[in-house]
Amino acid sequence: MGTTRPALGELLRGLSRDRSLLDRLHQDLTPPQEAEPETTPGGARIVTPGQEQVWSFDALSPGMGVYNVPLVARVSGNLNVPALCEAVKAVAARHETLQSGFALIDEQLMAVPAAKPEGRFVEKDLRAEANPDSVARAWVIAEAGKPFDLASGPLWRCLVARLAHDEYLVCWVIHHIAIDGYSLRVLQRELVAAYRQLMSGAEVALELVPTGYYELAGRRRKRSKKDDLAYWKSALADPPEPVEWSFARRRPAHPTYDGDSVEFVVSDELGTAVRKFAAEARCTPLMVQLAAFAVLVHRHSGADDFVLGMPTAGRTPHVDEDVVGYFVNMLALRLRCAAGVTGRELLDAVRDAALDAYSHREPPFRDVMEAVRPERVPGVMPVFQMVFTSPPKLDTFDADGTSFAFEEWHSGQTLFDFEIHFPESATGSVGFIKYCTSLFDRDRIEVLAEQYVRILESLITNPRRPIAEIPLLTPEQRQAVLGAGVGPEVGFGAVDGVHHLIELQVDRAPDAIAVTAEAGQWTYLELDERANRIANRLRALGFGRGDRVGLCFERSLELAAAILGVLKAGAAYVPLDPDYPRARLDFMVADAEVRLVLTHAAASSRVPSKVDTVLDVAETLDDSADRCAPVMHEDDPAYVIYTSGTTGRPKGVVNSHRAIANLVRWMRSAYELDRTDVVLQKAPYSFDVSVGEFLLPLVTGARLVLARPDGHKDPAYLHTLIKAEGVTTVHFVPSMLEVFLAAVDVTDCPSLRRIASGGESLPTALAQRLLAATNATLHHLYGPTEAAVDACHWRCDPGDPGPVVPIGHPIANTNVYILDDRGNPVAEGMPGELYIGGTQVAAGYANRPELTAERFVANPFHGGTMYRTGDRARRRSDGALEFLGRVDRQVKVRGFRIEPAEVEDCLVRSGRVRHAVVLPRADSAGGATLVAYVVLADPAGSLDQVREFLRERLPHYLVPDAFVTLAELPTTSNGKVDVRALPDPAPRATAGTGGAEPDTETERRIAKIWYDELAVERIGKHDSFFALGGHSLKVIKAVLRAGSELGAEIPFRTLFDNPVLADFAAAVDGLRASGATPDAAPTRSRRNVGDLLDHLSGTLQTGPDLND
């Protein structure tokens, strides 16, 4: 073969110790005994399994050019175009595959003499074009992508574009059913030889092809493959899940197979070093390249067990090297590479796997798939979705003063997720990564291409290094991505306590209104004095620096004074929301070691009983109003707010005065807040957003407006309050913002200057709706409670791309890092876990040293501590961060990594669902299933249209298995969805697994057809066609036969959409009832190709660019 045979030669010279393997390889390379060709009257020949697969693709998806192979040459000199055309025709006439058509004869696909064997020639003069090269390329790609008629031929066409006086682009396009990549080498050589003969005035007289393609195929078909099939059944038993690249988009519902490619360059120096290292390691350069590919896959997916596809030429040396035909076969190379293995250990494993696979290469991949019967997942190629190939290098020839420089072209389509093409070369070369554009962005693949070369260099320079430690970034790149995460360094000035910033405003304007509530309003001086009285009482009771004081209040003027009073005393406040369950309040008091709780009459009945002292703030009215001045430090705790823990046990986050002072001063600057502003405080004070709401206006000299208790849940009330109080600044979590915009007319709130939104992902569509309805600016904030409320900020723009608004850039004196699971910075555009460093980072969790040590880790980049958020993010080219969801919320369902937020977004976009939450739930078998909890926009609406909306837009594995309709989603006190309060879905019956006998006439007749086609012992009404071994050709036969016998025109897609016998029979009955007769042509659109290929038995052998 083009790549395997030279590599094998090296292997044979270097692996004499592997005697049994060499004996097997020697047997495989021995030409087979002569056998009579398998023919029928009329010259029909039995096709090969590979041709069967290609033909099936064409039958299922007419109109696509996925399997058109271009042989491209740039020609310089005085090209004689008529002579070139004659040379093409002469070469095509030599090879029977190029003269063939294909037909089903007695349900067997056969190659027959084509009715129209001679292809057409198309010329185009582009010399007048401003950029003839790009015009020619676009024209050739368009022409090359046009389909061929496999039934009658021809199977080729030739395109000639004249670019300049003595410069041409020639493209001979041939259908892949007639050739493989190695055939291109034969054709290029023969084409130039024929052209030379014609230019010399002679007839074309090339050496005869000794044996035809179909004769060779017939001999190979007679070889025994039992041992080989047994090997593959063992090697592919319990197969790994499909590889999920960390940066890939979700799979579309209907794969398009649109592709693109990115080049990478291997220098002569590196190419030579690879060959030298391979010789020393007793392997081939191909194996070193494969090992580098395996590292790339492992590092970007986390997979330690995966399968790569690798095409082999399928040719026998000195027997079929000059034969043009489809010999190529695919091998499934199963690789295991745990993080701890070294490069050399991985290379040894790759070598062994490659040799084992190659020594069992004889069975066609289709036969392997029929033996293995892997699980079929719609939209995903079975067994492997990645391919590595080493195509032969094309050559440059001179013919009578005319130069033919043949080059590899990449079509715009691909059957696989990801392919690496690494051409044969004695030194360096230019390779490329071909990828599916519906899954990957080009900039991500450009990063991978660069990293692949870097991994290759690392493997040969330091093979003893664990593959987990191979650097994917250069030192310069590493420094750049770390620098991009450093927020502005702003010298706000040291402050011992954040309350001192408020005292400055008191001193500046004591009579200005500080806070307004339904019960009245206080000036800055009145607020300060109330807080001082509370602080002095606390100090008198012995509470101060290092103590934690509980606050149990309804939202009120007294709550504002209590927060400020605790801070002035030097203690930290602990919110005890009176709406919380008694047990949770008791836990928080005990866990935070709260010995005193401040309260007022409206909430005193909810104060936890297990506390030493309860103090009603009304009792402090006679205390001194003078400011106390305890000794404090800016790193002292300011508050402890409890958040839900993944184990169900709440955790108290301890944040410092330094962090919160940094936050409010940054906010004041970023929001351009001044003394004329009015800030609404509506978040529960147990929610960290409340910290900024309370303190921001007060450190600015602006006015704080308190919503009434529970007012944050009432859009109409908030709307009225905003207008009445002239509110300029308000914060909404995105889900509440959605409700607010749906319930009120925000256009009549002219006072609004700015709206902040955080706590959840902010959909771009929601942001655009708000910006279109108001002149206010919209600020998207991101930050966990463990980073003092906010760590990143983005000022929204109506032109923001993407489905969700980015979380932006780090705020002042804050650093953010995106790291892989080993703590290494990732490249721009690549996803990783978000870490936060700098001033905003909390001190840790109250009385949880082990959890603190786990989540608050040493910062190796800028010193200090950084918080591990558990959030996934990536950095865009403009430096902005995109939030990608929770690391711990991602789930695997039936082998696919799923981000429930994607499904939730699609549900809401349907227009029929107001709110949605999608969660994994355990099914009866112990696996994971997706459940959607939805609030319908129309309570009387049906879920059927919602399901159909999802099916049209999402791959099957993202469509929830069960739906639960609710009047409203349960929420926690801070307005977020209370996941624990969602009910379990009602149990539902599961489908059978064969079981019942077919019981309708249609079921019985279809069962008989399946019995004949699939050769199984028994078929039940709940059996799946594909689970029983059905594949592409059998689909065609079964559907055509069912249509003929039952008198209905059945589109091929019907069987893919309804693979279970009972469902298929019902669909056929529906078609018959609708009057679909065999006279009506089935609809087969390009959009259906993915569905039609979902369950093929054995992937289509290989795309046209896999030049082996």
C-alpha cells in the first residue's frame, strides 16, 4: 500500500524477534492462488464490499459529491489540451473500474459495462479574471462536487482551467467507487506517459495491466477470514464510548458532513528526527505520528480508551500495484493511554496495536462490523469517528517541456469528525487536519494543528516524559494566555473596613437621604447613628473582631442598620433568612458558631432557638450613637453567606472587607455611579448579590431603595416601585429578568440608567430584547459567592454574537485562569475549568478545612490563593470569557456528554415553554436518562409540538426521555431553581426487546422480508432492524422489497426513523393509507443524509481524501 508497505519494510528489518508475527505477515504478503473470476452472462462482475458501501451511500443520498475524488495538477508550459484529453480517455479505457456501471441483479450488486463510459471534458479560460487562481479553485470545487450516475456512467470528468498564457489547472474527477488513493499514483504516472507518447506523434501504448480489479477481488473473496473476525470480535468487545472533544459543539440533529481543513508543517529537521527516532524505537514513523495523535485525543477529551480508523491499501506487493480500483480497507485501531504512561510506553502500545490490527487486516470492514455489531447511535459513525491516514506523496513530471505538478486537494466534505492526513515523506511534509464544520470551529482546529506538531517534537525529544506533562503551549503562548486573565491593577487605597467608605459619605452629606423603605426613610446621619448604636451594644457584649453575628430580619430599614452595625463592630454578619426552614437555620447557627443573633419584631419568631443571645435592635435605641473604632484589618471577615453544597450540607463562605471594598469601588467606577443615582435592593440578603446592592449606593452617596419583603418575586410591584422611586440601578438574575420583561412594559421606566444581571447564563436574545426596550446599559456579571459576588464583567452590546452573552473580563485587582484538569493553562479558544485569583477570593469555608483545601488552592502563577470554581469557560480572541456550564453538571447519557443548559435553551426557544430545567435521572436499569421539567407558555398546550421542535433541532440523545409539566418551577429564596424540589417523573412502560410475535398482516409480511434479508432465527415485533445486523445495502433491499410487496412507495428514511418492526409496519400502513404508490418518487434530501447513515453496518469505508 502507499503508506503501509514501506513502513512494513522497515518493520520487517527491525522486528526479527517477533517471529510468529513475521510468519503471519509473510503469509499475508504471499500472492493468492489463481481462481476463476466470478462473472455472469453479459460481463457482470460481483463488486467488492467496499464498493457496496460506496454504492449504498449514493443510493441513499443521491446528489452528493462526498465520494468524488479529484486528481489535480498544476501545469506549466505550452499544454496541448486536445492531446491531454486523448491521454485521459486512453488511460480511462485501460481500467475496467473506470468503464463500469452498477446494478442490482437478483438482489446482488454487480459491476456491468457502463452504457456511457466516456466522461466529458470542460474547459474554462480565466485569463481575464483579476484573481484567476481563486476563481479556478471555486469553479473546480463546484464542478468536482457534481454527482455521477453510477448506473450508466460515466464515472469521471475532466476540467481544464487556463490561468495564464502558460499556466493551467487540470482536475480529473473520478468517483471513489472506481478508485482509491493509491490509484491516483497509477493514474498520474500513466496520464503523463500517455501525453508524452501523443506529443511525440505516437499512439498511446502503455504496458498492459496483467490482472483486472474484479478478478483480483474474486480471489481475495475466497480467502478464509474466520480467525481474523474472531480477533476483531475480541479487540472491539465492550467498545469505548465515542470520543467527545472538550471544545466540540453538540452534534446536530441532521449531520451535513460539511468539512474543512487546516494545514500543519513538519519541518525537514523534525521529519528526519522522527524517522531516526522510529528506527531506534523499533517502529515506523507512522507509529510515532499515531502516538502523537493519541496524545492529542487524550489531552483534549480525557478519553483513555478510544478507537482510531486507519485505512490500509489492501494491495499485494508485485501483484496489483498497477491496478486501478477500490482496494482500500479500514482498520479499527483501539488505543489505551492512561495519563500516567510515558511517551515511550504509549509508542510501544501503539506499535503493538498497529501490528495486531494490520496482521488481521484481511476482512472487509463491513464484515468486521457485522461480526461485532456495535451499538448504533444516530448521527455518529460506529466504532470510530476519527481517522489517521498517511497518503502517498504525489509527484511532479516533465513531458515535452510541460511540467505536471500533481497536488492533493481536499474536498469540502467529510464523513468523520476528525481526520489527520500525514503524507509520506523521507524528511518534512505538509499535513492537514480535516474536520467536520458542524462540530468544530476553525480557530480551535488551528490550535490543534499547532499542538500536534509540538506533541510530535516532545515525543521524540523526551520520550520518558508522562504524556500528561507534555506542554501544549510554547512559553510565549503560556505567558500570553496568563496575561490575558489579569484584571486591571487599580490602587483604590487601603481601607480597614468597608464601612469606613460609607462614613466618608455620612461626613460629606449627612442630611442626604441614604435609604428608603415602605416604613419611611433615613438620612445618612440617621443610618450612621442607628448603626453606631448597634455596634456599641455589640462591643459592650464582647462581640468584635473574629466574631460572627447572625441577622434574622425581614427586608427593612433595621436590616440595613444591622448590617452596617455589625461591620462597624468589627464582626462578620451571617444572614439567617426567616423564610429558611428551621432545621437549616439551626445548622447555620451551629456551623458558623453564631453566639448572638440580631433581629426585629417582624422576624423574631423565626430566630433559631439554639443561640446564646438574641438582641432586638429596638433595644439599642438608647445606646451611644458615637462611632466606635475597633482595631481591624482589611483581611478580617465581613460576612459569612451560606450556599448549597453538592452533598446537601450548606457551606458558609467567609469574605473579607478587602474583597467587598474592592468590589463596590470597582462597581462605582464601572457603572459610573454618582450621588444622583437610586439603587434598588431586592435580592434576599442571604444571596450574595445583596451585598453589592446594600453597600454600592451607600459608598457612593446615592440612595438605597428597599423593596418590601417578598417584593422581589412580584414583577408588577417592582415595576411600580421603579417608577415611583425613580430607580436608576437594578439587578435581576436572567430568569427573573425574563419574567419581568414578559409581565411589564419596561419602556415606561425612563429613570433606569443601568441594569445588572448575573447568577445564571444571560441569553443573548434576552439581552437584545432589553436593550431594544430601554436606554439603560446592561451589565452581565459573573462570580461565585467564593469570589465576593463578582469576578468578571461584560457591558452588553446589541451586536453580541452567540446564544449567550459572554461573562467578559476580570474586574479590578482580580485574575482569572482557564486550566485543564492537570492545572495547565489552555490555549485561547479552548475550554477548561475557571479559576479565580486576586483580591476577590474568599478566605474559605467556615469550619470546613478539608473542603477549603480542595477548592481554595495555591496560585502557582501570581501567588496567593485561587478558587477553583467548577465552571467551564473559554477565552475568545478578543479576550472575553464565555461561560460553558458547570463541570459537575455535565452528564453522560448513553455515552454522550450532555450539557443540560443546551436543551433548556432549545425548549425555551420553542416559544411553547416559558421555563425549563433539564436534569439527569436514574432509570430502572441504573443508567442515566434525561428529564425535562417545563412550565408551558399555554397551560392547555401539548407537549407533542415541543418534542417535535426538539427533534428537528437536536440530536436524538439530547431530546429528553420524559417531560414533567409544572405550573411553576420551584425556586430557592434567592430566586434560583430549587432542583431538589423537582418531582421524580412518573414511571413509564419500557419497550420490549423482541418478545411479542408480529400480530398484524403488515408486521408479519415485513418480518418475513427481514428474516430473508438478515438471516436471523426469529424476529419479534419490538426488534430493531439494525440491532439484528441490518446495514446500508440491506436497508435498500428491505425497503425496496417492502415497497414492492406491499404496494407503497417507502422512502429509505422511513426505516431509519422507525427501525423497530412494529413502528416501521405502522409507518408503512400510514403511507399506504395516504396513497403513496410506487409511482411516486421518494424524497431524499441532502438534509436526510445523516439520518440515512446513522445505522450503517460498518462505516462507509473512507472518504475520498483518505489516500491509501
